[in-house]
Amino acid sequence: MIKTALSHPNKALVIYWGNEDDTLRIPTRSSLSITLQGINHPLDYTITLRTIRSAERDRVFINGTEDKGEIFTHFVRHLDIMRAYTGFQEKVEVITRKTFPIGSGLAGSAASASAMAEAFAGLVGKTADRKLVSVMARRGSGSASRSVFGGSVVWQKGNSDDSSYAKQLFDENHWDIRNVIAVVSSDPKKVSSVDGMTLSKKTCPVSLYSVFTSASSEHIEQMRSAMAARDIVKLGVGYEKENDLFRQVCLKTTPQLDYWSKATHDIFCKVNSLRNDGVPAYAGTDAGPNVHILTLPSHVERVTRVVSEVEGVMEIIHCRIGEGSHLLEQHLA
Ligand code: PMV
């Protein structure tokens, strides 16, 4: 049996940053994202799963080369969890292809774990069960639970393995907004997201961390209603407010998590001045220095031109809202 799935990364507008249960990845707050489809660069993660009868172990091939190290261990752990959920016994060969630009700062864990869950759901004939696909994706990487859907997506935190999964808010055709990503660094993060969020939960003052966790429902509701009304100002103001709060949490973490570089600060200033000129552009980050600018299609050219001039900007990736993970007919060899 063979199944292949394609998935995309997503950008959190209300961020996931910390777990109540690290093993099950039950988050401390609900989050909201848009699924990203690259326009000037493909942002695709494809995984083929092929069953290998009577084999004793899984095999993993990255760009044609067999991996027996860290990636292999990570994928096998995810596969074992999905086998336990579904009762599927067979070992598989995993073949992957990633088309993200090198150094894009888009780690790809959301796209890869959701493609893995989708392809696995294909093997067991369960792709129609979107909740199961989202739960299985979550166990590979928290943010992957959201890439199972296209458009805008909320991951409800829930309080158990069964109640923590994502749901689509609006599909990819509801409203054409764009994310212009200013890539300023291709260096690996000094502190990974997983380690950073664990540190924040442990060391950020409770008074701030509890404001951060409880603000998520209000921020999600504000963005949901902005999206329903296709109101870019309301969406952007909510996005920047959430981003400020996330930055405060990072800066109050010990040791301090300052993911920004000088270029990040400079881009935020440029976006501010664009806004003073009447351009609806709103800036935020993930756990890294790259800036994700939300805007409307008619302003992408100007935003790109202005932001490209900032010293330290290496590349601009222009995205629209994309579709969720799904099976493909064509398999990777
Ligand atoms: O999904 P993980 O476990 O790789 O965590 C990454 C989470 C962030 O990208 C930092 C935020 C988010 O909500 O996507």
C-alpha cells in the first residue's frame, strides 16, 4: 500500500507557546493561524508512506538519502503513536520532499507532521476523520494540528488528548489576505521553539503568563470577527496586540528570549511608517527574527519594495492563504 500527502506551513496570529502536558502537547492556550501557500516560492512538504511487509523497522529517506539519525527517531516516534491510535501494525518506508527556500526561517515542522498524519490517515482509510488527522498531527508537532486545514484555523486547547485539536474557521477562499515574510536570518535559532516555550512557562512571572494564556480567547474572537467582516484594520490591530504580548512573555523569560535582530526592529519601524501613509500593513514574528507582514493584495508590491530596502533583509516570501493537508495521486520515488 502507498499513500502520499502534501501540506503547507502556517503562521500563528494567536500563538501557541507552552504546554500543560508536554508529552501529549496539550497547550496552555488556544491558538489561531492562517495556512500559507507560497506565491513566489513553493512552500510544500510532501510525504509518501509505503508499507514494507514483514519488515522489522521503518525506513526514512530524505531527498533520496536514508536517514538513521535524529529525523528517523523523530518520525518513528510519531508513526508509533499513530499506530497505537489506529491499530495499524505495518512498518513503512517514509519518503519526503520539501520545497521551502533554504534559510526561509520556516522550520517546516507544522507542514511535515501534518503531511505525515495525512498520509498515515490515507493508509488506514481515515482521511475523512479530520479530528483524528488533527490529533495525530498534533502529536508530531503542536502547530501541525492546524495545517490539517486550509484558510484560518483555531486549535482549541482542550484538556485531554481527545479534546485538543484544530477546526477550520474560514476556508482559503473566504478572504484574500497576504503574508509578506521578510527573511532576515537563516541561522538556526539559539533556543528552539520547544525549549523556549518550556522556559517561558517555567520562568515568566505568573502574573504575565496568566494574562498571556487567558488573553487568547479574546484575541481569537477579535480576529474571528475581523475575518468574518473582512476588516484588515481590526485584524491587524489584534495581530499586533497579540504579538506585543508574546514579545513581553519572551523578554520576561529567564534566560531572556530575545528573538529579534536589528533588522527586525527596523522592519517594524518601516511597517509603522507605511501605515502612517495609509497602507494597511501589520507586523508580527514567530519565535525568530523574520517578520510576517499582513496586508491586502493591492499593497503587496509597495510593502515588498519598502521592506526590501531594510539592511539585513535577505529575501521576501510572498504568501496567500492556502489549503490544508491532502492526499496526492502522484507518489515520491
Ligand atoms: O509546533 P511546534 O511544536 O514546532 O512549535 C512551534 C510553535 C510556534 O511556531 C512558535 C508558534 C505557533 O503557534 O505556530
